[in-house]
Amino acid sequence: IGPFDGAVHPILRLGMRAGAFFFLRGDVAASEIEIPLYQPEEYWKYPGFQSSSAPNTLGLIAKTGLVFQADSESYRALIYPTAVPLPGKKNVFHADNILSAIETLISQGFLPEGSLKRSTQTFTSSTGELVLDKKQQTFRSVTPRSESFLLPEGKSGTGNFGVIRNRKSDASFLIASLDGTLEQSRRILILHLTDVKNEDSVFRDPRLVILEKSGSTQPLILRGEAVLSLNRPFRGTLYACDISGRRLCKIQQFMENGKQSYLLKTDLDGKNPILVYELVR
């Protein structure tokens, strides 16, 4: 994805702003646990050697990556490729079955309890801020300054500040403070991101992945609908905004399950796609 892709793609433009909260502003805390994968420099000397995908899964829980020195004393634990013999140290493991390896790391105290729930393949980061549920196909990030959710249609995401019930279309959601923590903030940015395709595009599959004809340059936003409920009373106003952040109209609140709630719709006024909201105290 290059700069020109983002310039004409409203979902990418807003998604990059969400990424800025997580990584540049540092909303998500870095894990203090390091469990890398040892990669021998002369790996060809080990018959049957294969690169391990263990970091792809371990990265959901702790810091990981590749190291080229078998220095297990520098890390909480160290993963060896299956073809490489273990040195006999207590914090060195094979990970030919990564889920079993994670369970072993948990049982021996190298990872926190609750890092993995195998029945649903739910992974929780060591900081407790990130949760991926593979069975439900949901993801959430809950921090003092922001909360985000990836939700299929019909699924819900619960944070400390708010709850999102996604009624229509798979979507990503962001609730981010612009001035301090969410509990104290006077201005809160809310994003409701679905999908975008060019008008007159033709696809070969029902999931709109295999593109046959690119269509025109006019982008069309996928219709989405969700309900945002606040876990605590909030004296303020929710505004629907255009992509630049200009306020368009107020959103009426209502009560649902005893909570102050708002309806989020990408086609709210039938004229402008509504992907951005501002909650002002």
C-alpha cells in the first residue's frame, strides 16, 4: 500500500489514523515478555530443517521475532525449530505444535494464565489489552485512551468505555480520546469502517475478492449499521462528520439495555457516507 492508494481510499485514510493512535501515540503497551525463535545461521546443517511460523502466533501474546544467537539467558523463553536439538535448558522449547507449546509456556509460568483458551482459540496479550477470538472472528484492543473492535455482522465488542453491537456488514470500530483518557476526555473520535469498492466493479466471487473489472474511479462505501452504548453516563453530544472531520449533524441518543446509546449508520443522511463521529462533552 503506497501513499497514492491511501489518498483516494477513504477507509485506508481513516485506518491509518487509527494506527497512529496505537503505534505513534503508544496507546497499546508493549509486552515485557520476550520469546523469540532461534534461527541458526547455518541452518542447512540440520536435516529436515523448516522455517517455523511460531512467531506469527506468539506475537499475539508476547514480543517475538528471530534471533541468530542461542542465548536463552537473555529472554523469558526461547523457541527452537523442530530439526534443531534442544540444549537441555528449562526455558528452551520446540514448537512443532504452537498451541501445545503455548500451553506448556503457560503451565511453566513463562506466559500469564489466560493467554490462550484453546477451545475457542482465543489469544490474550500479556498486557491484557489485545484479544483475538478466532472462533468468533473478532478482535478487540482496550486501553485507557482508546478501544477498537473488528466485528463480523451480528457480533458485539465490549470495552471499559463502550459496547459496540454490529448490526450490518463486517466492520472495524475505533473509540479514541483526543485529550487524555476516555473517562476524562472532552473530545472523542469514533470511526465506523466497513469496505469500499469502485462503482461498476465486477468480481468473480461472492466475497468480492477476485476482481474481473476495475470499474470507475468513483468509490462506493459498503452500508453498515451498529449501536454504540456507553458504559457510564456521558453528558455531551455526538456529531456525525465527513471524512475531513467537519461536523454534519447531531445524532440523537436513546436508551438500550439501560445504557445511553447511539445509532451508527454509514448511510445516515442518504447523501454523505458517514464513517467519522465526534463525541463532545
